[in-house]
Amino acid sequence: MSKADDDGDAVAPATQVTQAGRRAEWTGIPGQPGGVVNPPVWRASTILYDNVAHLRAARSNSHERWYYGRRGTPTHWALADALTEMEPGAVGTMLFPSGVAAISCALMAVLKPGDQLLMVDSVYDPTRAFCDKVLKPMGIETVYYDPLIGAGIATLMTERTRAVFMESPGSLTFEVQDVPAIVAAAKARDVVTLIDNTWATPLFFSAHGHGVDISILACTKYVTGHSDVMLGSVSANGALWPRIEQMGRLFGQICGADDAWLALRGLRTLGVRLKQHQDSALTVARWLAERPEVGTVLHPALPSCPGHAQWVRDFKGSSGLFSFTLAGAEDAARVRFIDALRHFGIGYSWGGFESLALPVDPQYCRSATIWNTPDPLIRLHIGLEDPNDLIADLELALHQI
């Protein structure tokens, strides 16, 4: 998705991600011509005013204005501005101290007691925990649905349905949802749509371009890209942005200026990093698919992945995260395999420059669908290492099973 620059010419995503959020007001040198390339780090809690009239005027200021540190600084506003620009159709972005905080506040902004939420069954487990342990006691019902339901989601909607939450592809099993069909069904009933778009980022999937109302990123992952920041974002359309902004403020959500600056720095290389993640992951996934020790490779860009046709139709690329099964193996063999890896770390999260391997068991976080594959599942994140080194490492580890 390209965007018009100041002269009306279209710019490519690679240009956009390099230039977004670098307004002169964020990068200018006070009292002097010119400026700096990167918005500096502004750390602040108390903001000082010239007089009482100045203080009172600041109270009515909107987002991206000096008021108090919890409202942000130019470092925060530059990142939020850049993320909004990357999602044509969004009018504003709120930053949060983690992806889970972003998801939680977004849901709180659109739901109230008595409402019903339709939640994809393949969702990130902490999102499920929030629904079951926070929303449920508040009197908000969560109904989990098959990620491949598509237009059939209309059959689950009732007069109490207020929101549909999507995550495409799913965190562990990578089902690609039919987002346009779900959005159409929701819009026909004035139901809000939200999506966790962390896997693809706006560069590979335009959430708002496909009609989604609210898009959410765990910026901890690909936006930052270096496994050293916790950060989340929520970008909303014009109708819902005021509610997102208000809810974030009421819950006192703010990230550190240093974290926002690191995310801005990571954002500049997002395009080239994602391309490398994509190319290396596809190389590894295709190699695994040919191994006799491997059962199924769940990579959205491969035909073996549920919803692959939706990926072909809607996505512009694939990232570095996917799963595969060990054919006919037991958990002990999976443990030996992962422990034998030298170039893969063992740890949660993903999206950084390093490769990771993790044993995952989807059957423990499903309620609308059944994960009935007996073979143990392993999730890989393919980092920026040479894929030939990663393949050699995987080959040695496969001998351990």
C-alpha cells in the first residue's frame, strides 16, 4: 500500500517506513534552520508552563501536545505518527507498554457488561486469559470460533455481539482467516472488528485496507526487531479512535520514551528485515517439508497450511514465524531435538534478529476447535542468520529424534 507524499506522488512502503514520523516539528532544532535525522529522546514527567493561562490552555490540548509526561512527548508522538501512516485508514495510534496491554485496552474500549465478544480460537494465549479472567467476571461473554469460519461467523452473531477479534495467522497453528468475509459480516450488523496483526505487520497485510476497524501490534516483535523492548500499539479508524485514546489515558497507559525511540530506530529497517525473515523462513520451511522426520509444516505461504488460499489472496508477504510437527514422535524426541540446536535460542516471543525454537501444545488453549494431531509441534522463528547454517543445525538435531 503506497501513500501520497507532500507533492502528491505515491511512495512505496520501503520509502514510507524510512520517512514516516519524521515531521519537522519532531526533528527541528529550536531557533535554528535545519534539523536532525532522528527525533531525539524526550524524557519527561512534569511539564513546566510560563504562567497559569498557559497551563489552563494545555488542558484542552489533544493528542500530540505537551501536557504531562503520561500524555507522551515528541518521541512517543513521532512513533505513533509513523505507525498511523503505515495503516492507511487509521486516524490515530495509541502506544502501550506491551502487546497484551494494547489488546486488553482495545477490548475494554469497545465492550461493556452484557456484551458478547467473538474471539478466534487460535488466539494468543494471554488474550484468551484476559477474556476468561477479566472480561467474564465483568459480565462480558466470549464465544470462541473456528479460525476458518469465514462468512459463517454471521451465524454466531446475536443482538449482544459487539466485537469480533481476529488474529491471522494464529499464533501457534497459523490458520489464515478470511478477514474480508468476517469484516463484511460484522459491518452488516454494526459489529466492531479488531485484529492482532503482529505476524504480518502493515507491510505484509493492510488491516484497515481490508476494512478492519482496529489493528493491534505487539511492537515488541518486528517493529522493534532486537528483542530488547516491550511495546504495543493500537491504530483505529475515525469512529473508534476517540474511544481508544480515552481508554488508554484512563488506564494510565504509557511506554518509556527510550522504548519509543528504540522502536522508531527499529522501524527504519523493518522492510529489509522482514524481507530477510521471509526469504530465510521459506528456505527453511521448504527444506523441512522434504524431511521424512517431519509431518506437517504450518507456514501460511505453503499449501499445507490451513487458509493458504486466503494468504495468497490478501497478503503481500510472510514473516519468519511458523510451526512444524515431528512425524510419529513423542515429546521426549521433541525435547532432544530442541536441546540439540545450537543456532536457535529457546525462549518466548519472536521478531528479533535471532532464531528461536519452542515446544508448543495447542490442545491446551482451544475450546471451539480440536487440535487432534498426535505428533508434537515445534514453533520456529527464523532470524537473520544464514539459512544454510540454520538448516545444518536442524539436520543435526533431527538425528537426535
